[in-house]
Amino acid sequence: MRRTGWIPYAGLLVLFWGVWGAFSSLPTSEYGYPDGMVYIIWSITMIIPAVAALRGNTFDRRPVAAFYGLIVGLTGAGGQLLLFKALTMGPAYIIFPIIALSPAITVVMALVVLRERLTRLALIGVVLALVAIVLFSVSPGEFATGPYLLLAVLICIAWGVQAYYMRKAATAGVNDATTFSWMTISGLVLIPVAILMTGGVPLDFPWQAPTLAAVTQLLNAVGALFLVMAMSRGKASVVAPVTNALAPVLTIALSLAIYQTVPSVFQTAGIVLALAGSTLMVYTTEKNAELTPA
């Protein structure tokens, strides 16, 4: 498999998650649709790319596939539910910068456990991308303390571990369709928890609310499939920071074009660092591919 095979899937991931990021808040901001219902709709939309991924692929029934798949699925979906809870307890401007550090956990685990190796230029690119991710999440506000900080840390760990095990599953020979199918199953299994957190299934919202949630969350679900595909083809220590850094760049660009939202100083700095860091990592990958004999 080519060393650069992950790049097209990472690009598609950035496209889908970037567009999703620009419109994901509309169901809640326009109609007051509960986050718990958005989660439920997201878990259902995961079925569509899962079915598409399984076409032409065999579902891996080995215990190792189920083990890695459930870890990936439960850490992802469980982290999403914890995020809904944390946002009801504390301010987003503190919670999101903590969660934004999750790619750093993936990078450390990939370098230490999987023994991935990075060139000096690629390592500089990783650092720049990680700093950019944090800058995208920073917003002015007074620092506070509370139990939501623990939840934010748990989410950060969960999503960092999730990305690592996506790569780990691939190294164990588990195909992308199987891993994503287990992610879908995990998300569906946690629907009752989301219903309890929401206090039931509200039916008094206009049809536009669930429809808009379904459209935006389908973008999220398809992007998640591309993440699995990118992780199975590239180093986790590169894919995680590149995708997490570039998706917000597209979101900010779309927000500027559609909503006339001017990026903050932190976001502007994040855009510059994200582009610089990602360019270094992609360039290094391409250069290594050229130097590696077939």
C-alpha cells in the first residue's frame, strides 16, 4: 500500500467535517433541538455509510475485530454523550480547548506503542497542527472550575484513544467496513442513554429540526468513515493532527462566506499554523514515498 494512500481520504474527511462544522449548530440554534436528539439522529445516520462500506467487503467476525471495533465505537459515542453532559454544566470556551488536545494523546500512543517514526520536519508539522487545534477552540472568558473539567478530560482521553485504536485495528488486519460497523453498532446501543439524558423523545418540534439534523449529521457520519479509512492507510501520529487541524479551517472559511463571521485572532493564528503544519506532514509523506523503493 502506498505511503500516501491516506491523503485522499483525509482530504474527503476535511471536506465533510468542515462543511458539517459550519452547519452543525443550526438545528439547535434555529429550533432549539436538544443535543440528545441530535445524537440519536447521528447514530441512525451512521447506518447509511456503514451499509455502503460493507458492499464488496466481508464483515470480520474475529474476536479481535469485535474487541477493537467496540473500543473505537464506545469511546467515540460515549465521549459524545459526555460532551452533551459537560456542556450543561460548564462553559464551552473551557471544555473545547481541553478536548482539542485529544490528537496529542493519539500521537503519543502511536509513537510509544505502535513505534511510529516521524522525520524532524513531520514532527514540527505535528506540533504546529496541535497548537492550531487548541487555538481554534480558544475563546475569551474567565477561567472557572467544576466537575465538568473532569468530564472534558475524560472526553479528551476517550477520543484520543479512539483514533489510536482505529489505527491499531488496521494493523491487526481488520478491514475498514468492520471497524465502522462496530462504531455504528456502539452508537445505536447508547441511544437509550441519550433518551434518558434528554428526558424522553420530544415530538413537539417542527419537521425542519430533525430533517436539518439528519442532513448535517450525515455529513458527520460519512466523515467518520473517511477517518477510519485514512487511519488504516496512514500513520496515526500524522492523520490525527492533520485532519483535526484542517477541518476547522474549512469551517471558518465557510462561516466567513455564509455568515460573514470574521475569525478571531486566535483562529487566524490557528489557520496559519494548521496550513503550515499540515503542509510539512504531507510534504514529508510524499518525499518519503519517492525515496522508498517499490
